[in-house]
Amino acid sequence: MPPSTSFLAACLALAILTAAPAQAQSYPLTIVDDRGKAVRIDRQPRSVASVSTFGADLLSALGRRVDGLSTLNNKQSAFLGEATHGTVNLGEVHETNLEVLTTLAPDLIIGLRTYTEPFEKKFEEIGAFLAFDLITLDDSLHAVARAATALGEGARGEALNAAFLARLDDYARQAPGGVSVVFLWHWADVPFAFYDHHLTTHLLGRLGAVNLQGASPTPELRSPDSAAIGMEALLALDPDVIISFKGDDGPFVDHPVWPRLKAVNNGRAWRVGDQYVMPHGPIARDMVLRELAHLLYPAHFPAPGDIPAGARASAMHFAR
Amino acid sequence: MSTRLHGPAGGGTRALIAACMLLLGLGAAGALLLGDFALSPRAVLQALLPGADGSAAFIVRELRLPRLLVGVLAGAGLGMAGAIIQSITRNPLGEPGLMGVSAGAAFGMVASMVLFDLPAARMLLCGVAGGLFAALLTFGLAARMRLQPLYLTLTGMSVNLFFAAAITLLLVSSSVEANGIYYWLTGSLANRTWQHVHLLWPWVLLGLALGAVCARLLDLLALDDSVLRALGMRIATWRLLFGALAVLLTAAAVAATGPLAFIGLVAPHLVRFGLRPHGDALGHRQLLPLSALVGASLVCGADLVANWRMVPVGILCVLLGGPLLIHLIRKQEN
């Protein structure tokens, strides 16, 4: 049975309708972010800057627009579609343009701790600043809840989380399983495979797929979330499905191992958008879940029709 | 650097060659036998025979053998390039990086990846071009001082720093995937293919051949400039030609593997320290091929561990090369 769209619609409607109105949340309030810092927010933020897609994703899910947004590899994330049009470009996610951010003077800045830590004092001088570590599903759920609270939408944030978990359970029940997969990213000719604890690989697991890279050898540390993998190792694993962030052109696809892989020969090697490596916002995680379900089990789950063209999975192309 | 120029291969040379062959043999056996697929020695041998087909043949011939050969060729090229650069700069701490070549080649590679995302073959050519450009810059700037060793060294260091900064600038401004970048910049033999072998072997063979033919000229270049001028030798021209040879060897090696630190520096010293106690002849006719052999052995030996632990071989080269060099220096002082 295909997953019911009415189920999602019901969940989302429930999330929105049952949520308390924004005014109900009283200010000032204090949010403890992933630095362990208690960030005081004096009034409901009117302007918000997002260093990484997470903040923009959450705002969009709440029906608001982000005012400033960082880029990844000098591009805005395609999965957010028109939600990013007209936003101020804050520069690359790892080196925010502080002059632009200062000029923007947002009430709230939502960022990734990894990339913002060296400049956190500057961020704090500009506006209230929340920094999150975003790797696992728990990270995503907690960050959505806290950031939504900061925005005066705590109840809707919780509802978004509940709707996602409900859909995840629904998909997990319907997924037939029995598929092996490797989720890759690469730099030049060096492929890296994600461990089980990353949100996207966690979703693969919930969908009954086996992530052949397995668990991190240092589970007590959440980072790194991936490790370099040799092409002989990839050949030995020979997954049914390959999901690859980037994964086209250049030396990565030149290697003679590719034509020998089952996934490649069966047309099941997919190049995916950056929402797969940054899937922690409400829109991204939902999009990734639905598209993954289709890529893993095309007979059971229809292709999602609402993903912007630039963010949809496409077949990888190989040199040989 | 005083050297005895001629003489037959003595006990020290034979012992050094035997030690290198042992390390090289172990490295080669490890590279062909160890991997993610369990293959018996018999299966590996059969896979190497002409006409072999199937999975084992693919794994050995297309995956493991190119990796081994790239390691051998890059190590040999860097070892020989180090010996040449130490001679023409008369600097015992001379190494390919000192000419700016390693950083130039790395810059060419990184630029081709970050800016253009080129196919592997073109990327390798960009690496070679970057190395050549850096060397041209070094030689061009040092030419005003007639390529005197001190100026050549200082200019090379400046060019090296310039390209290192350019790499950082390129990476900081264009990509955030630091793991991948640093993995490549430490130097690795993982996933190397025949494309990399084809890039390297002509240069290494050419280097070996030219080194053998012109060894006597390199011996002469070790003499003082005033003596060479009195002999009517065109010092700058010969330094330039030998420098170009070292540059090509280094640029090709770096393009194929990423920068492998210490090999060019340590290999010639290991040869000198291995042969001197035995009083063996140590002209460039011996030094160049033996440095190539030691360089190849070091890279293959290091890759044995790197392959097993899934770390870039460049890290092992630094971990082994650094203490080894300190040990050699202390031994010399004693």
C-alpha cells in the first residue's frame, strides 16, 4: 500500500491547527543551545539570519521567510526552492560575511556550531545567536524544538517533530526492507561513506535498508560522521543502491570499479542534493525520507512530486 | 657535500640494495595480497599471468597493481629528484619542496579539482603544469643571481610558501569539505589506476636514464663555482637542466599521489649513510639509482601500513621520515 498523502496532510494540519498561536509564548525567554550557552531572547525575533540551511528550512516550514542565508559551495540549496529568493547572501557557510551580517542586524542568528565557533563572539555582538550540532535524528528534533521556541513557535516546532516521527513510523512499517546501501560524498577522487548515526543513514536504517558502512568505530564521538572508503572496499561491499552527494563528473567517476558495481549496472546509483548531507530541518528531513523511500523501493513508494527540479535525485553518470 | 666519485659496488652498496629489495618485496607482496577481498597467494599469482580473467584478475591487475606501481614510481622519482636538488643547490636539506615544485603541483591539482572538476587525466596534467610553473618562477627569480645555490634555495622556499598560501586561499574560499581536501593534501595511493601509472613511468624512466648518462656532470657540479668557471663549465645552464629534470620527476609524482613529504629529503641521505661506513664509492652514478630504489622502498613500506590502517600514505611518510632524519643527523654528529 503506498503511503497515504492524506496521512501527512492530516499530521501537518494537526500540527498547525493544534499549535498555540505565536503570541502565546512569552518573552523574554532563554534557550540553551549546543554550546551549552543560555541564550536570552528578549522579544519575538522579526528578522532571522541562517548560517546553514537549517534555520531557513525551519522558518520556511513555519511559513516565514529567512532574511539572510549562507551558501554551500557558493550556491543556495535547491531544495528550499523559492523560499531563498531575495534573501541576503551571507557568504559561504564556513566563513560568514560578518559585514553583511552586521548590516542585516537580525534579531536572531541560527547557525551550525562547527562553522560558527571561531566567530561566535562576533555573532553574539550582532544579535541573539543559537548554535547547533546537527548530525543525528535527535539533534534534528531538539534543534527544531528549541529554534522554534526561540521564534515564538514552540508548539508548532513540537508538532512538526511529531508529524515527522509519525510519517517515519508509517514509512518504516511499509518499507519491505532487504536492500543494502552506501551513502557517499566525495572530494576529488576520494569517496567517503557515512556511518549509521548520520540522520540520512538513520532514515535508511528505519526504511529497512542496511548501511554497509555500518557504525562508527568511535560511537562515543558523533564526529566524524563519515570515513574514507577505498574503491576495492566499495567493490567488496557491492551495495544494491548507492546514494552519492555530488558524484558526477571529475575524477570520482573515472575509476574502473564503477562499471562492476551492482548498483551501477542496475541503474540504482543516485546523485542527490545537499539536503541529504544537511537533512536536519523539517522540510529537508521529510523530503529526504520520501525520496529515499522511493529510491530504495520504487514499486512501493511513488516519486515525490513536490521536490524542486534542482534538488531531485538523478542517475549518476560514469566515464566508462 | 664531499663525495667519492668512482669505484666498484662494495659491501655497503650490496647490503643497501638487499635491504631495499627486501622492503620493496614485502611492500609489493603486501600491496598485492592484502585488501578487502581475501585472495590467496596462488590466486594473486594466477591473476598476474597473461590471459587471467575474472574478479581476482580485476582486483589484482586493475586495483592493487596500479597502486603498487604508482608507489614505486613516485617513490623512485622523489628519491632521485631529492638527490639531484641536494646536489645542484649544495644543500643537504634540499628536497623537491624546496624548489616550490611540490606546492606548485599540488596547487595545479587542487585548482583543477576546485575550479574545474576535470577528469583524472587532465587533472594530472594540471598538477604537472603547476609544478613546472612553480619551478619556472623559482629559476626565473633566482636566475638574476646566476642560480647560486643559496639564492635558489631561498627563492624556492618563497615560491613554495606562495603556492601553499594559494592552496589555502583556494580551499578556504571555495569549499567546506575539509576532510577530503586534507586527505588528498597529505598524499595517498588509494584508488590509483593505470592512468596514474601511465603519467609517471615515462618521467621516472627518463630521469633514471638521464641520471645515468649525466651523472659525471652532477659530480662536477658539486665542486666550487670558481673551480667550475675555471674549467669553463656553463654552471647556470647545467643547474637549470638538472633542476628541470628534478622538477618533472617531482611534479609527476605529486600529481599522481599528492605531496609525499620527506621521501626526497631522506632517500639520498639514507644512501649516503648506508654506504659511507663501508667506504663505498658514492658518485651520482650510484647515488641517483640508489636514491630512487630507497625512495621506492620507503613509499612501498609505508603504504603497507597505510593500506592496512586505511590512512593516507603521506602521513606514514612524515611519521617515518621525520624521526629517521633526526636519527641520521644525530648519528652523523656522533
